[in-house]
Amino acid sequence: MSVYILGINAYHGDAAAAIVKDGKIIAAVEEERFNRVKHCAGFPTQSIRYCLEAADITLDRLDHIGISRDPSAHLHKKVAFAANRAARRLAMSAGVLTSSSIRPSVAPAVQDAGGNGQNYSDGNGKGIGILGQIAERLGNAAKVRDVKDELARVFDCPKTRIKAQVHYVEHHRAHLASSFYVSPFDRAAVLSIDGFGDFVSTMWAVGEGNSLAVLGQIEYPHSIGIVYTATTQFLGFPHYGDEGKVMGLAPYGTPRFIQEFRDIIRTEDFGQFRINLDYFRHHAEGIQMTWDDGSPVIGRVFSHGFVDTFGLPRLAGSPITDRDRDVAASLQLRLEEVSFHVLTHLHEETGLTDLGLAGGVAYNSVMNGKILLKTPFTRVFVQPAAGDSGTALGVCFHINHGILRAQRNEVMTGAYIGPQFSDDEIRSELVRSDVSFEILTEAETTKRAAKDIAAGFVVGWFQGRMEFGPRALGNRSIVVDPRRAQMKDILNARIKKREPFRPFAPSILEERTGDYFEQTHPAPTMLMVYQIRPERRDEIPSVTHVDGSGRLQTVSREVNSRYYDLINEFDKLTGVPILLNTSFNENEPIVCTPRDAIECFKKTRMDVLYMGNCRVKRDASGFGP
């Protein structure tokens, strides 16, 4: 009888669910795609419902349920740390310790990271205290422990119906599993590098067959991810997930603060690193974190050590200065230095040249693109959902291989494991929305869309199964002509409303990668940044970043035949095997359903929408064929 495993990331940012049958992925999806709340936390009810429907089973048919948190992991260290911190605060209040031991939360009256005009030691940045933080974490842990109760409640069924065994998988072990067990490697070094999860920020291992052996880790309060988040807040980008903005800003600056960041993050022997805690608040005061059903909110992480070193924080929405650009450049360089320090040690410890990578820091595609240049690794697999949503998939494979000892039989070549809709469903939604459309053949669809793109139209492209993870990879995408330098401004003015320093991505036919880029290692999930060949940059200006780089997606016919055909048809018309690809959304989660796509098309100024083989073109009067 088949074995069904449900994996859940809950009560944390990017809540998600995944389901695996006999070691094969059936489906995985983030909750935000259904409730339209970016990075939604809470319990992924709708994602679980979709996964069960995709598997054509009910709750009582599940054999195993995994959640990517283990409240008991490192419990003694958590208790000891909290007790030590409480003792230090008491000593401070009694005058036994000086302010140099625990830096006070006193600062000039400047705007906080959230841009609300308060003193940055108040508001979201206010420390919640030891007891408050412990109570908050205990409450969150209790929710994790009650997963069967929550499933019974949201699905309105008796708890006794849920026969599945529940597993609590340590956060970083879920990350490691999400990368190695679906990689093409029989044996590989594996790294999970993140903010924090279960008291750990970084963990490395060696994977072989159906096992993972942890070799080392870095524990709370030391985290390269927390450094990136703190600096992102300092630079005036306060929202959960804004770190990518700083990565995009970095090439505009020079790393003149690199020595300061080498003091903020200090490397040690055996791949270890430590952060200078004078710059941070999380270890001493506690940080307010909201993991309810809405978008996550994280209080201010940086201390006034940042102000002492770099000056006042940038106010959200204010002009970006040379100082800000240079801080971003210095942070990015130090992230790369420290990450390559860890990776070099991991290679020395294992002797391996294949690498699996996961964790939120693995979304730093600039760093990823340099791994083959700066370390001994020769092949890299990055989990497409490298962040916390991917741990839902990771717990499935941890259970299947690490616990049940089943043999591996799955390789993730793409990320197309979300909801899909038939032509009949698409047409019904178009009719219901009172939108005029024409129906094409499959061959006509790619040819007509390629002509529209070459003519300068902004095209919505809604096809097949939705992508898992943060990148639109040609199934929920907006695509335009990369030869037109003005396309970046057009997209931002009409749809995306993004900061002008953020680049757009090129999708390229995989076999043509070497014609345009200086590296050719496949990057099918848009998680590598490579340098574009200098002689090609003027040919594709709208996807060439200020430093001559591009965050590319290599597209093969085997992985996504329809998107490949679209790019190929564009190549036949223009001689350029590349499209500019950005996610199908407007300051919201990527569209999931035909209705989402139609609503986004209507409220923006896209020119043409292709859903399946249906074509909708906007005309002067609104909509028409």
C-alpha cells in the first residue's frame, strides 16, 4: 500500500504544505497564494486542503505528518541561555554589571525601522523582555505541538480520524533534507544557512543515499541571516522579505565599510563564525515577532551600535544616499566572504565537490552565482523553495528517507508542483468575468505570444502548474522583450511599482547560456546571478544589471516545454533566445488561479494575457480580442 506523507511549515513566515506519495512529490504550495497575504504565517489550512485534493485522499489516509519545528530541540541550551540572560539583566539593574556588558536601548530620537517616526528604541523595536519572550515562544511551541488538534478543528473532523504519526523535525534538518534528497547527487555536502530556527542559524552535513549526517552547526545568537535582516532594517526596508532589495542595491555602491562588517561578523576556525553582539538586540532584549495569520512582523534587530558606526538609520521612503549604497555593498561582500569560509571548510571536511544548499540565505542569488568561482565545489543544487516554505517539503523527505529508510526516487528539476487549471476552467472564468477572448491552438499560442512580445507588448503568461517558491519560472510570469531598454521603466510604471535599482531577470534557452553568460552551470530556478558577456550587454539592456550581471533562469524543453517553445519562437523572430521574466503580480503574492490572473490583468496596464490557449488583448475601450 502507498505511503502518504504530509509536510507542514506553520506558525512562521511563508506557511506552506507539501505532500509526497511513495517518495514522489505530488504537490507543494504556500498559503499566501490562496489568501493573498504576502509571506503569510499561521496555519496553512488552504495549502493542506489543496495537497489532499491533489493526492485524491482525505486526512484519514495520511500515514505520516511532519512539521518543520521541534520545540524540544536544544531545549537545555535555550533554557540555559534564557536563565543566563535573565541573571545578567538582574545584575545590570542591581549595578553589578556596567553598561558595557549589556548595551542599553537608548538612542537619539530617530525614526525606527518601520518608518513610523518613533524613537527607534520604541514601537516595533521595543524589547519585550525575558518573560515576555519566553511566554511568546512557549505559546508558539504549544501551537506546534497541537497539530492534530488544529487539523481536526479546521477540517471539522474528529481527532480520532487522524491516524497519521506526527513527527517534529528540527528546522535546519528539514532544510537539509529539502535540498539533498531531491538533488541529483548520490553523495554531496549540504549546507543550510538561515536566520534562526530551533536555536540554530547554520547547519552543515554530508548526504549519502538515504541518510544525512550533521557535521557542524552555529547556534543562537550568532547568525549571518540576522545580520542581513538587521542591516536591511537599518537601510529603511522594514518588511519581512525585504533582504532581496538590499542585494539589488549593493552593486550601486562600493564596499568601503568592509572592515566594519568584518568586525560585525568574525570568522573562526573550522567554518565557524560569530557576530559582534554590540550591534544587535535579539540576544539581550528580545525582539517582538508576530507569527499570526497575517504577514510576519519582526521588530527592530539592530542596536545603536549601527548608529555609532554608520550614522542614523535611513527613513523608509526617503532618498537613498551613497552611504546606504556603500553599506549594502559592504554587507553583501561580507556575506559572501563568510559563506565561502563555511563552504571551504565543508569541502575540506568532506572532500566532496557536489553541494546542496537551502535556508533563507540561499535566496541570495548573487552569492550562489559565485560559489563555483570562489570555492572548490563544481556542481550546486539550490532548493527552489530555499526559505521556510521549503521545509514543508523537507520534512516529507526527512520522514521518507531519514526515518522510514526508503530509497530515493525523486529529483527536482523545476518547481512546477502547485495548482493547475484546465482550459475549460480557464474559459469558464473568462466568461464569468465578462472578458472577451479568442481561443488558439497550442502551436498558435506560443507563436502569437512571441510576436506580441517582439512588438513591445507586456504579456501575462499563465500556464500549467504554479511554481513552488518565490520565483515565477514561466508558468505565472509577465514576459517582455529584453532588447528594449525602456521595458524596465514600463514594467515599474504600469505594474510592478518596484524600486528602480532592482533588476529584472532573463530567461534563456539552456543550450544558449554560454553565448550570453560567463558561466554555464544550469540555473533552472532563477537562483544564480552570473556576469553577462560584455559584448552582449547592449543587446539585452533591460535584464542587464548595473554591474553587468543577470539573475538568469535556464530553460530546457524537458523541464518546461511550453515556456521553452515561447522563448524559442521569440528567438526565431529576433535572434535573441532570451525573455525578460518577472512574476505575475502587483505588490501581492504571485497569482494562483485564473481569477487572480484576470483581476491582476484588469487592474494593471498589461497589454495581452495568455491563459492556457486563450488570448485576451486590451484595446482602447478596455478588453477585446
